[in-house]
Amino acid sequence: MDTKSVFKDALQLRPAERLQLIEMLSRSLNQPDENIEKIWAEEAEKRYRALKEGKVKTIAINEIIERYK
């Protein structure tokens, strides 16, 4: 079964059923990847520690805006 045949079959559904199918497909794509979540949490903690320990310098938003005008 390929995507074109699935699409053709989906068009035979009533509008409410198509909407339900869209919602189901959307939810299936938005499942969190636990590995990625863990990596981002570790990265956030690393950045927070670096900031607290004075290893990185913050830049005011006004300064950033001026740089890229």
C-alpha cells in the first residue's frame, strides 16, 4: 500500500472521518522521543551550570538587536 492509494481511500471517508484521521496522524507524529528529551534536559542543565559558574557571558537583548540591524 502506498500513500497515493491511502489518500484515494481516505477521500472516500465522510468529512468528519477524514478529520478524525488527520488528528490521529498528527498525534502519531507528535510523540515525544524520550532520548531527545533526555539530551535536551542534559544540555539545558549544562548551560545553566555554565551560566551560574560564570563560564559564559549573557548579552542584553538590546545589544543583540543593534548588532543585526
